[in-house]
Amino acid sequence: MDVVISCENLANLMASNQLYALFDVRERGEFNEGQIPDATSLPRSQIEFRATALVPDRNIPVIVYDEGGARAPLAAATLLGLGYEQVSILDGGLSAWRAEGRPVVNGVNVPSKAFGEKIHHERNIPDLTPEDLKALQDRSAELIILDMRTPEEYGRFCIPGGINVPGGDLILWADELKRRKEAAVVVNCAGRTRSIIGAAALQRLGLTHVRALRNGTMGWVLAGFDLEHQPRRQAPPAPPTSRKNAAALARRVAAEEGIPSMSIQELARLLGMKGHMHYLIDVRSEEEYAAGHVPGSFNVPGGQAVQRADDFIAVRHAPIMFISNESARAVMAAYWYRQMGLPNVSVLEGGISAWSKSAGQLAAGAPRDEPLGFDAAKDAARFIAATVLERMRGDPAILVLDVGTSVDFESAHVPGARWLSRGWIECVLPEQFGDRGQRIVVSCPDGRQSVFAARTLMEMGYAEVAVLDGGVRAWSAAGFATEQGLSDCLAPPNDVVWSPSIRGTKEDMRRYLEWELKLNR
């Protein structure tokens, strides 16, 4: 029997200091159109893959909701089956929440973006327009343009002449930028938030000649200027002296802001405890993390840790500890989380350097833990090789069902495949393929989502279900051609929300920037 929670009781829980997690289990695009404030987006298809990182302690109360349909009960059943002991469904879902006149917000990463606008207003963060920046470039003024975005975003395009210094690394550059007082320092992102936070961070570290580029790369495009596409410059390392002095800067900030630290011994004891609820976030780059990290930590480079806090911190009021090489970047992440109203934060004293010197074990590589319940689902699945599917592919009686992301499907899929998010299978597939004797081959990029989808289909009574072994990657590796495009979708491909800076018209950019500006009103 499903355990439900009323909207009133959920609102009371949200106003308390109790530990809990609230998940919106609809697709990301649906979440973008409207959600309960401070909910975490966890689409059904991602539960097995992300639940452990989001809620490490399976005794924490978890509430799930959809629009008031079938997906929330299905998600609750999945979580219960994975060992989560206190799972509730919001009675009536988002529809009931709206009907009671309770607040709803739209967009993604709303808490962080609203916080950025608040900082911009309260601290009067100086900025300059794209036209001002272009005039400086045309005058050949001494200029340092720091792009706060991720290396992946930067690699697509940037403001001409910009260099990539992800926001979390700014403290490593602070001393060098102070030394170059004659240069105009401009920080930018795609829109507003990371530019504002980057400029504010450098202000907090004592810089007075820094400006945020108003509206980022989107503002640059809207002003009629060209971006530099696929820049080949590598992100330069911060000068050694500046990196060294960052540690002293961080100690000063930590002391002034009262940011606590956790000793190596305390962390070792914590890691030895079962069922502890503590987020361990490594804010270094992906490359640094892969070279060696504290076991049990997960990697969110510093700028993204601030920009996307709600994507990683699902349990409200849970303790959070930040880790970096020698605590400098960790201190700045902790500083911003405290400013965002998350007071229960600390940093690992001495960082990875101190952990290693104390003979603490480091884990290497990017973790790719198998999703929860994967082995059992895999054992129940029937697999076919790409060569076998190729021989079968001309049979019109066979449905090739791709359950990867719509982005992956658009990029490459088995010819003739139909796309459907795994979160919609029980709701959509019987309407279009009601015959339980339908022969189905399930695919996705690497075969992992396919295994779970195949189990669902068999539980629904479909008797002829197989998984493409190794997924589309194995299909391509076997030398078979793939198709591109989104023309064969069984449901709207709204599982991914693109930034207007990547996929959007100028009008999309204008609407997005207007939305950001309104967040502090």
C-alpha cells in the first residue's frame, strides 16, 4: 500500500529542520516548466544511477511527486525495492500543490540562479556591457577575459580572446590578478550567475578592478558580436606563486567567515561509520579527481558546485564537506554555500595533500559504480549481439526501442529504432504496442539503461524482449551504420534542457535572461 503525504504535511516538513529529500520524478523538461521550490530533479530513469549519491543513508525520509499520475507511485516502488525505508508520495502531486495555491517555480537550478541575482543586487557587483568590452578590445587595452564555464562549454565557443578559468579555480588566480592592476579583468559565463559569483568572489578576495560581463556570451551575441568557436587554447595553470598564496587567502577567509574544518582523523572515523549522512564533495577538476581522491567523495568542480547546488544536494540540512588539494578551493565553495543559507558545511583540513601524507588511501579514476539493482536486472535479461540484430533488422515485426537520452538518440541510434524515455514505458508503450507478444530489442548507448527497461517490459508481460549487448557503442564497433535525428519518438523528447546559449534563438536568449533578472524580485 502506497504511503502518501499531504501537501500541508509536506509544507510543514519543508519548514522544519528535519533531514529529508524531495524528488520530482518527471522528465527534466517537465521540471523546467514548473516545480515545487527546492525540489531535486530525479527523473525515473535516473533513480538507480543517482539515488546513492543523492541520498547515501537509506533511512532518510524521501518524498516523490509527479503531476499526479502514475510515475510517482512507480518511482516510490523502485526506491523501496532498492532499500530506501521511508518513501512517501505527494498526494495529488504537483497538480494538488498548485490547486492549494502553494508556490511553484520554473527553470532549472533556480536556487543558485536566484542567489546570483540576490548577490548582484545586494553587493552592487560592477559589470560592463558587451559594447563596453568590445570597445576595450578595439582599443587594444590590456585586458584579461576569464571564462567561468566548464571546459566542455568553453570548447564550443567563447568571447574572443577569453581563457578558461572555471569559477572554482579563481582563488588560485587571485594573487596574480592583484599583481596585474593595470589590466581590466572581465569574468563571463553563458548568462549571468557564474559571472556574478565570479566577480563577487574576486571582490571578496580583495580585487577592485574586476567586472562581470553583463549577460555573458548570450549578451555578446544579442549585441551583434561574433563568438570565437572551438578555441584551441588550453586552460593555463595558475602561476605557482599565486597558487601558493591562495592557501593563505583561504585561511584568512575561513577565519573571517567562521568556516569550520574537519581533521583527517575525523573524516577517517566518518568513513568507517555505516549509514552516515554526509556529502563529501571534491571541487577540483575532473582530471585532478581522477588522479586520486578520498574514497566516498564525488566530484563537482567548484563553479558547478555553486551553480548547480540543487542537482547534487538533495537531503535538506545534511552536513556537507568540501575537499580540494590544500583547502583553498574548498574554502571558497564552503563560503558560497554558507552565503546560500546552507550553514552545515566544512572543509577537509589540509585537503588531499594532508590526507595523502597521513597514509590515507586514495581512490583513482573516475568512479563508474554500477547502478543499484543492476546485477539482478542483468541476470534476468536476455542479450543479443549486434551481428544478430543486424540480421533481424529488416523484420517489420521487431521493435527496436532506444531508452537512452534523447540527445544520445539524436546523435546515433540503430537504424529504424524508436525512442522512449524509460520513465514513460509503463504509461506509453501499451497504448502504441499493446500486443504482449510484440518482439522488442532494447538499446541505449552502453546497454545499462536497456537492462532496466527490459526488466520493466517483462514485468509488464512482454514475453519477447532482448537487450542489445553493449548498446549502440557495440553496434558501431561492429561496423554497422547508425542513424541520426529525433523523428521516431514515442513521447516528447523533453528529458534534456538545453541552455539557450547552445540551442536557442536570440528570442530564446532574451526570454532566458529576462527570467534570470526576475528571480530576485
